[in-house]
Amino acid sequence: MSVSRRRVLAWAAAVACLGAGAPAAGAETAPRVRSDWPQWRDYLSQFVQADGRVIDDQHATRYTTSEGQAYTLFFCLVANDRSRFDTLLAWTERHLAGGDLAARLPGWRWGRRDDGSWSLVDANPAADADLWLTYTLFEAARLWSEARYAAIAHALLRRIRELETVDLPGFGWMLLPAPAGFRLGAQTWRFNPSYLAIHQLRLFARHDPGGPWLDLAANTVTMLRATAPLGFAPDWVNYSAEAGWHADAASPAEGSHDAIRTYLWAGLLHAHDPLRPALLRSLGGMRDWLAAGQPAPPLRVRTDRGAAAGTGPPGFSAALLPYLRSFGETRLAQRQMARLRAATVAPSAGADAGANAAFSASADARPNYYDRVLGLFGQGALEGRFRFDRHGALQAAWHPATPSRP
């Protein structure tokens, strides 16, 4: 048994104690792979084509987003699946970046047009995807000793800095959700807090010391203190020099499917990161909600008054596992893990028993791309398959340089 295999099994045992689409023409579904990560294997079989396209099934057209490509590339690195990584990267470059990721940021959405053709239908990049893609390429270059990935990552980082960061009057540097469409008039901007993962900004500062990355990290916490008065993160928020951070009809004081990632990224931040205590303090509302006896995170919550509606899907529970662990809330983590296990759906045809974890936002418990991703992040972290060090670097369980404990 390999060292990395023993390491994963040891962490899996620790986790266990918590609970005592229509493809483009010519594309085929990827074959099943042998892996000791059943969730990842099942995700591949349902959402990743053999040609490297990731299907987001949250819409009838089963489109593809740069987010889906970037997240899946990250998990390929965590799983040490370089062949699939290169296939996904090639598809992303060819279809989302006009054949050259070194020359342009990937467009956000690729899918079927009204005339039945398949192509890039929204070329405006999405900053969260751009950050995850760039981060993953930097770390793939390091862990797999491949300079080509680093060259692309440096080019992407320059473009992110140029096109997707803004120096807000009276505040400082912040990440735009995209190059176009988020400046509302002359002096108002719209932002998404869940696009900012501090560990990524730490790593970018090492690759680009003159960039705004450390300012962005500190400003992320400042923004959350201003927009999460009761400890609940919003999906969207506005800023202007006159009104500061504020909500409006287009950016209501509400957190849901986007905001759940804010808690996830906070939970994944290294225990000795200097911003972690303030970050967790600013997001304590979700912990308090669950500590009050609620069995599951809410689907939607008003960030200004704490009123909640609906029940979040099991993927929300998965996203909160690292967050609850960061607070030392073992009992609350046990409850959310038990909820995940209770939500297990019947395996798909040909799947191994137990390979289908239930991460579904729909009433019929059909597996959902986004909830599967949250599960890969949340449970994958608790199982010790990956973590981030205090400088933001990825520590993958398979890599011999990764310590056996955090």
C-alpha cells in the first residue's frame, strides 16, 4: 500500500467518525476509471465527456461553463490524473479561448445556439473560473514539473490583473466578476464575494509580488465585515464611494447558491493564515444557525435580518464541512455528514455501490453538477485528499512532499 494511499485511508477513517446532457456532435461520455475516490469517479461518469468537456446539467441545454472546466481541472490535479487534465485543458483552450489561453481569458459559456449549432455563446470571462484555472495551472506546473502550465498561468494572471481588478475609490482593490457588465454607472460596481478565495490570492502574490493580490485578500475580509452584519454572506453586493457597500434590487441582501462557496473557501483556509480569525468571525452566522438546532443550512437567507427560507440541498451541507471543522464544531459537522449519508441515492447503471453520493438540488434527487462539485471540495478536504498550506500552495495526498497531517 502506498504512502499516499495510507494517508487517504487514515483521513477517511477520521471522517467516518463524524457520522458513527446532450453532448456536442461526435462527443462521447468518458469511460469509467479505477480510483479510490468514488465521488470523483462518479462525477466523471456523469458530467465529463471523453473529449474534455464538462457538462453543467442545471439547464435543459446542458451547457458548459469556464467554471466547470476550471473546477474539474483542479480535481484532476488532486486525483493525479494528468492525462485527463491535458484533455480538459485542450478542450478549454480550443472552445473557450479561441485556441490560445496565453492570449485571452476563457469565455464563460459554451453551448447550443438557437440554430442548433454548438459554440461559445457568452465570451465575457468569469473571474472565479479565471482564478481557479490560473491557480490550478500554477500548481500543476509545480507538482507535475511542467513549465508549459506555468507559462499559461502567468499570461492569465496578467490578464486578470489588467481586466478583472479595480481600485475602488475610498476602498481599494477588488475583483470584478467579469471584464464587462459590472460597472453600474459612473461610480458604482457590483461584486460577488464567493469569487474570492484567499488561499489563491496568497499564491498569486508569490508569482506576481507587484500585483494587488494581498490587498485583495485583506479587502475580502473588510468587504464581508461590511456586507455580512449577522455573519451570513451575500450572493451579490454593490459598492460606491458615496454609499459604500450596499444592496439594491439587483443585488439584494440575500445569500444562497453563490454564497455557500464563501463559507467553503473560509473553511479551506490554512489554520495559521493571519486573516483566518477575522474571516471566520465575519461568517459566524451560518455556524450559529446550525448550532441553534437547525438540521440543515437554509436555501436562502436574508443577510440583513437573518430570515431564512427553504432547505439547502445536500451539497450545501458538504460545502460547510470544512467551515464547521474550522470552528471546532465536531457535533455540527457530524449532523451534516449524517444528512449527506441519509440522502444517498440509488447508484446509476453500472456504478459501484455507494459511488453515488446524493448532492442534488432538485426534488427528484437527480444528481446535480454544482452539488457534486461542492461535495468534491467539502468531503474531499475532510478525507485529506487535498489542503492548502499557509502560503496558498496545494498539498495533494498523492504527492510525496505532502505531510501526512495538516
